[in-house]
Amino acid sequence: MAEEDSFSSSATTSQEQEQLENRNLIVPSVAADHHTDDLTEASTTLSGFAGVKLGTGSVKKLVIRNFKDKPLILENYTEEAWQKLKEAVQAIQNNTSVQYSLEELYQSVKNLCSYNLSANLYKQLKQLCEQHIRAEIHQLREYPFFPFELFIFCPIFYIGFFCCFRDMGLELFKSYIICDQNVQSRTIDGILLLIEKERNGEMIDRCLIQRLLSMLSDLQIYQVSFENKFLEETNRFYAAEGRKLVQKKEIPGCLYHIKNLLEEEVDRVRAYLSLNTQKLLIAIVEKQLLGEHLSAVLQKGLSYLLDENRVEDLSLLYQLFSRVECGVQVLLQHWIDYIKKFGNSIVTNPVKDKTMVQELLDFKDKIDFIIATSFLKNEKFIVAMKDAFETFINKRSNKPAQLLAKYVDSKLRAGNKEATDEELEELLDKVIILFRFINGKDVFEAFYKKDLARRLLLGKSASVDAEKSMLSKLKQECGTAFTNKLQGMFKDMELSKDIMIQLKQYMQNQNIPGNIELTVSILTTSFWPTYIPKEIQLPPEMERLQENFRNFYLSKHSGRKLQWQSTLGHCVLKAEFKKGKKELQVTLFQTLVLLMFNEGDHFSLEEIKMATGLEDRELRRTLQSLACGRARVLIKNPKGKDVEDGDRFFCNEEFNHKLFKIKINQIQEKETNDYFNVYGGTYYHHTKSFPRPTISD
């Protein structure tokens, strides 16, 4: 059977040819006289299967050969194809219907390009578009946003068969339309006007602005034509807004208005601006609303916010200032100035001495709370606060140290029911923090030591545990050298308790008579404050008690020297008045004066001085406390607040008081920083019935 090549037939049927034409306007053909409507093609052959014998077991290779010659373009095809394309472009430009299908037009463009006619086609298309733009450009000067509409509906961008010429269309639009100074100015001014209206609260079409700015970006003139001018207008707008805020608004309202403006601007720029412009814009807004007016805003109301403890407003203030370069640093400086100023008003004002420490503690608590809640525990603010406290608390030399020691004494003294043990411990921790800021720690030690001695000797400590806790805190702050003597005072008190037990046993063994209860504290001189001994004349019973104790103590500790400190003695006197019995808690000096009235009804100042041996100033203070104070167990004649020469004193038989146990305080001398010899030392405790004596030393 003969083999036949199916691709070598003499002609192709009309139906087959039509199908090929629909796929490609350039169609291969084997008949020289057969052609399409547009083009004539060279014949081509394809080798078939000739020479292949079936059933022989051998197969020859199939060889496919290309066209020997490139198809020839038909005469007048270029002109006819361009005419079709020109009519289509003009129809789109004039907004009329196109007579040809897009597929047909696209194939025409492809055919021309395949024959290296693209350059000529590009030139013709460009000329056609330029003619149209020149004819229509006068309309653009009438409407601010018309370039955008032309850009959206420009035929070059929507003609699918010209997609390869998009860059040319953009360049034409840029050159002839948007870069026209009149058109560009009106367009940019129109965009800026819309944005300003929105900033002033009006509703605008954000989508329009977004598309306009997208157009400028596509044309690569966004930064040159719009961004710079937009940023300048933004700078102007918010500079004016910032000045108005500083002039009219109180600081809380000013802060929240700034917050709202920033939030609105962020929302606005995210809607239609490029990322780079967003960053630049927000920086400008923050600078104008905050950066340019930082000091003015802070001077206007920071003190108010801090005084009123406006934590939320301060939080907002910190957040806003954190957004501005150097904003936190400016806030920090005003923060330091405020602390110093407020602290100085407490420390340097003598009127506030009684409340100084408590006010400083309250102020410190407030500042700590603000740092934690409003300033996010920023370490810079913590360090600045410490430096500021250290500065103002030492403005008044030694006084804060003295008052801090007195404050601790008031909290550790017996009878203080203001706080629980836990609250007292927390308070002592806060006191230690203030103590760190004080330079005169030696002054604090001297006053604290004197007050501790008084609390220990009089048994007036509210809690031994609290006393030792405070001592531990001081040791941790200042080292063992600072607290060695204070710890020695506690040891002396413990040893004295043991000695009193031994004394009681000794007196029983020696059959020493007496109805006197004696308590003596043996103090090591180097541990305790220095006291000035004062010579006085004791009643015989008291002198015998002292001698008995001396013999007992030296029998156990030979070679030691005892020195009695009369300024530290205290007694409990049982007194009987017409209106009832009372117990009077008095000093040894007061005791000596009162015991005289067991022997007589009245005495002059000079007589009392001779009998007691008290020096003049001490005696006058003692008589003043007994006759001129709140509990007047004596009557002074003539009456008056001060004790004068020639005054006489009588027992107040009519004395009455709502309490059974009455403490008569001694009139204290005014303390100074170098006066540490008021209390402490060896301690007497006397009990005396009045008018019938029962003395316990």
C-alpha cells in the first residue's frame, strides 16, 4: 500500500483555511494562488512518512522543517491596519462606539510589531494623542480636578490593544496636562483645600483625594508637586493651632485636644498618603503641637497636674511628650524643678517644722506613685527624683536630720496606737529612704541615740521588735560602726535587768529594811550620750538606798566607778488631796520639791533652793512645771507664768484631775544641734506617798 503525506495535498479546504485564519492572520499555505484577505504567504512543505514500510520493524525519524521564507506582508496592509487603529482610538477619545473587536485590533498591532513597525506605530500613536490633548487642554484650566478625570478615562490606559504603550501615555499626560503650571497649581491647591476643610471638621470625599494622589504617584511627580507644599501647609496650619492651644486651653483640655488632633491626623494620612509622607507629616504635627510649645505647656500646667495628682492627665502628658524628640528630656527638667521647688517650700519653712517629716513622706509617696503609673517607671525619672530630694532636703543644715530622728521617736514611743506592726514596719522603711538623702547622718545619729536612751530608760518603747528592726535598717544603711553604740545600749538594758534580780536577792539575804522599790540601770559610758552630772541634796532614805546599791555592785565588780546621774531620775509619788488620791509621775527634781511639802505648808524660792541644792535655772523650770502647768499641784504667789525671785509656793489642797495617774512633764530646754545632754544615763525610779512618804528608787 502506498504511503501518502497528509500535509502535501494540493489545496486546503475553505473551512480548514477559515479556522486557521481565526487563529492567526498570518497563515501558512501550500498553494501559491491561495491567500487570505490581508497577506500572501510563501508555500511550505512538511516531510511526511514516505518510505516507511509497515511491518518491517524499522521506523524512520519524523523531520519537521520550518518555513523556508518569511511570509510577505500584503501591499497597503500597514496603512489599512493603522487606519483601523486610528479610528478605534478616536472613537474612544470621543466617547463613541468602536467598530472593530478588541481581538481584531490587538492582532493588527501584533502583526505590525512582528514586522518591526513598532517604532512607526509608536510615533503615529503619540502624535494622535498629542493632537487630542492640545485640542482639549483649555478645558482643564476651568476645573481643579479635571486632570484626574482625564487621567482616569484617558484612552491610552484603557485600550487593551495598546497596553505596551502605557508608559508613553503617562509621559504625555504628565508633559501636556499635569505639568501645565496653571493646571497643576489648581489641582494641588484643590487637594490642599479639601484636606484643610477636613481638618476644620467638614466632610469630604477621601476617595477622590486618594485617587488624585495615586495619579501624582504614578506620574512620579508626587513628591515634587505635592508633598513639599503639603508639608509646608501642614506646618503652617498646626503652628497656628499650637499657638491657639497654648493661649486659650487649660493644660488638661490642651492635652486631650492635642491627642484628638494627632489621632485624627493619623487616621487621615493613613487613608490617602504614602508611607514616607505619613512619617514626615506626623513628625511635623507633633513638632508644632508639642515640640515648639513644650516649655510653654509645662509651665502652664505641670505644677497643677502634680499638685492635684492628676495621674491620667500626667500619663497622657508623658505619652505625648515621648513622641517628640527631646520631649521626655524637657519634661524631666520641669519635673526636677517642680520637686525641688515643692520640697524647698517644706524644708526651708520653719513654720512647717512640726509636720516636715510627714509632709516629706507623703510627697515621696505621691512622687513614687506618679512615676509608677504615669511615667511607666522610667529610670531617668527615678534617678532625677532622688537627686532632687537630696538637693532640697539638705538646704537647711542639720534640721531635717534632727526632725527625722524626732519623728522616729514619736512612732517608736509607747502609747503610739496609730499603726499596726506591719504598718509601722512599712513606715520605718520609708523613713530610711528619707534618711538616705540626708548628708548630716551624724546629726541624725546623735538625736536618735538620745531619744533611744530616753525610751529605753523610761520603758517607753512601743515595741522592742520595732526598735531592733529600726536598728537593723540603720546597720544595713550605714554599717556596723554606725550602730555599735546603739546595740551596746540594748545590751546594757539586758544586763541591768539581771543585776536588779541579783540586787533583790542580796537585800533579802542582808535583811535590809525599807519599803522602797529601787530600779537602777547600769550604763556603759561609751555607749550612751554624754550627761552632765548635777549635785543635789537627797533625802536620807534615798542616800541609804544609793549606798546599799554601791556596796552590792562593787562587791561583784571591784575597780569600777559609779557616777549617779540625777537628771535621769523619775519617781511615782502617791499623793492624797481633799478630793481624792492620785499617783504623780514626776522627775527626781520635781520629787525633791514636792517632798518638802510633807514638812511644811509653804516655802519661798530661796528656801526650796537651799533644801534641794538644785541650780537656779533647773529649779525655776521645775517649779514652773508644778505650779504653772496644766496639772498644778502647787500654787504660786503671786500668780504668773514665770517664776520670779520672792515667789512663794503652797500645796494645792484642792487639786483635782479626771485621771488617777498623772504625768507632770518637766519644762524642757530648747534643743539645738549641739545640745545632746538632756536625757539618758543612770536611771532612778522613785515612789513616794504624798504627804506620807513611800520612796522607791
